[in-house]
Amino acid sequence: MRNEEGVCLVTGGAGARIGHGVSTMVAARGLHVVIGDTDGGATQQLATRLRASGHRADAVDLDVCDPDSIERALSEIRGRIGTVRSLVNSAGTGLELPAADVSTPQFDRIMAVNVRGSWLCARAVLPGMIDAGGGSIVNIGSVHKAGASQGYSAYAASKAALVGLTRGIACDYGRQFVRCNIVHPGAVVSPEQLAEDYRTGATPSHRRFLAERQMMPRPVTPADIGKVVGFLLSDDALSMTGSEVWADAGTSAMLFDHRSPEWSMEAGAAAT
Ligand SMILES: NC(=O)c1ccc[n+]([C@@H]2O[C@H](COP(=O)([O-])OP(=O)(O)OC[C@H]3O[C@@H](n4cnc5c(N)ncnc54)[C@H](O)[C@@H]3O)[C@@H](O)[C@H]2O)c1
């Protein structure tokens, strides 16, 4: 499939961080991007902005938890725009609570959006991709799949499950030339957040903490993630399927940073 062929559906595409980055970069690569999100206002706004920049972009109402909503969105896309040949499952939700404090509805919600929603959307677009001779799906995972972090058990479980889904789809449909890969972003900082840091001259401590866990002292931006996703969707990545791609400035590959000022053998010994 050539880059400019077909339609690319980006779920959660109105999201201020990764959704924006992916929708913008995919449109810039020449695909017709359809932004699907529960946030109708933001979805329309982004599509209008992309069209004003000369890109092909549309918006649809989409709730990835609801099979009827997905079917409605897809029949609108098929009727008005064309066959979905690329899908980016970016709709996601998070939660920061110790495992024993997570309620059953909270756990179910994370799984419903992050895992079931990605599966439902893939299931809905796969027949069209197969009929058209192939396609590409990119799921958005997380660096939380690489290692544990306090309060993220439910979120990490959902992203680990998404890796299984990614490999399963890649395996089931490789013979029909449908590729499926997963990108694990690190801590993504939006241009607005960066501008605020510059304006106030202070980086919030949680962001400084995250940055210190990167090999490279550079924020991972929504555009960075969009470029990696755009590459995976394109023919430049024809040999890639079932792959996990880390877009995290090295966080997942780093065990320790011995230069960290917080690291102190004396403090550790004193605590025992
Ligand atoms: N921001 C980060 O640092 C980061 C890091 C790693 C992974 N991720 C993952 O990237 C993806 C996007 O995250 P983000 O931080 O940019 O989030 P965001 O909150 O900016 O955007 C998420 C979007 O998903 C939409 N959404 C939520 N539930 C939906 C549903 N049921 N149906 C359709 N749309 C729905 C929201 O309306 C929102 O626009 C998520 O899967 C998240 O887990 C984010």
C-alpha cells in the first residue's frame, strides 16, 4: 500500500497529546486521516485545522467501547470517504491507584477502552483491509509495559494485553498482507506543556523526574510519536509486523542512571 492510498482512522485522534501528533503526522504523509473520538468538538476542530493546512482530514463521532458506534462511524467513512486501509488505536485511558484500591468498574473501564476498544476497531476494519489487498494497524502501547511503576498495575496490564492482541492480529492476517505493530511511547510532553515550562522557568518535579529516567535529555513530543506511527503505516515498514517499537528516549532500555543526584549508597545503607 502506498502512503497516499486509502483512509487512516485514528481513534482518540482528538487527544491533545498523542492523538494530535499522530493525526497531524499521518495527514502530513498524505493519507486521508479520519479523526474518531468521543470528544466531538475537539475532533471537528482538529479536522478543520488540518484541512486549512491543505491536508485531507475528516471527523467522526466514535466511542471505541460501543460496537454500534464503531459500525456507524465505519459505514459513514465507507460511504463518504473510502475504505479504511490504516488504523491507529490511540484512544486510551489511565489510572493511578495501588492495585488493591482499584474498583471493579475502574479496572473494567481501562480494559474496555485500551484493549477491547482496540480489538473492536481492528475487527471492524479487517474485512475491508483484506478485500482491498492489505492494510496496516498500529496500536499505541506504553512504556509502562516495560517495567512496573507504583499505581499503574491496571494500566500496565492493559498495555501488556495490547501487545498480545498486536501479535495475534499480525499472526492471523499476515498472509492477507495486513500488518499490525505496537508503539510504546515514553512520557510525552505536549508543546503547550513545554511552553508553560519555558514561560514559568520551572519544570514541574514529576516531569523532571520522568526526564531523568530517559537516556536522552530531550522531551518526547506528540510529533515524535506521530512520525514513528507514520513510518510503521507506510511501505517503508513493509517488513515489520508483530513488532514492539519503543519511542521513549531510551527509558525502557535503561536499568540505572548512576549520575542521578538522588542515588546514594549511604542513604540506602542508612535505611536498612
Ligand atoms: N501521554 C503519554 O505520555 C502517553 C505515554 C504512553 C502511552 N500513552 C497512550 O497514548 C494514547 C493517547 O494518550 P494521550 O496521553 O495522548 O491521551 P489524551 O487524553 O490526550 O487523549 C486520549 C483521547 O482518547 C479519547 N477517548 C477516550 N476514551 C475514548 C473512547 N471510548 N472512544 C473514543 N475515544 C476515546 C479521549 O477523548 C481523548 O481525546 C493512550 O492509549 C495512552 O495510553 C500516552
